[in-house]
Amino acid sequence: MIYQLGLIALLILIALIVSKQLNKKDTLVFEDDMEDEELKKIDDEML
């Protein structure tokens, strides 16, 4: 019984870690929030 509860807790922990990792990738930064230096760096990389 305790073994099964431990496995369920482990699966929940793994699911939480995976969901946090997926949410980090969807973070968007808009141009208005960027500094001039960052915008220039991105423009230089595109050329």
C-alpha cells in the first residue's frame, strides 16, 4: 500500500516538473519590453 502511494507521488512530482519545463518555453518577450541594446543585437544577428 505504501509502495503504491510512493509511486503515485513520484508520478505527480515528475508531471509537475515536466509541466514547468514546458511553460518556460512559451514565454514571450515583446519589443516594448526590450532594451535598445537587445534590439540592436537581434537586428545584427539577422543580417
